[in-house]
Amino acid sequence: MDAYPTCRYKGFDVYPLIYLFDAPREWHKRRPDRSYSASVLICLAGESPNAEHSRIFPLQAIQWENVGTAKRAAAKMAEDIIDGFVPGQSMISQ
């Protein structure tokens, strides 16, 4: 994980977490060698990402072809979560 947040949005620091997607192996399908999955860690601005008020949200069932696209998608999802646009996901109670 990066030592510094990728962005700050409405009083929260955003840390995109990008990792290689581990596709299930099936004999009849070609497995992509470079695709990425993402999650996003959101914490109060200025606090450590290890603080008790930080939360991790996975981006469900989406894969990206490169790290940059995955990071941008994670940052956008963080904004949507903070704004309350993602049902069942919120930082308000923090």
C-alpha cells in the first residue's frame, strides 16, 4: 500500500488497493496474464490507514487491464461511497 493517500475527498483520505486478479483456471478458456482487481481503503483525513475508523471496500466483480485504470475506478468508488451513492456502504457512521 502507498504511504500517502492517492487523494483527499470531503475530509477523507483515499488509498486504492490494486492487486492481480486471480482468474479461475479452466482448461477451455485462456487466462489473461495481466488483469487487476481493486479495493479502496477510506480513512479520516490525516489519520493513519491503520486507525480504527478506516474501512476497506472491495470493488465487486470488476477487472481492469492496467493499474492506472484500476486506481481511478477505486478513487471514483471512494467518492461515491463518501457521497452516499453506494447502497449499503457508508463512512457516515465512522
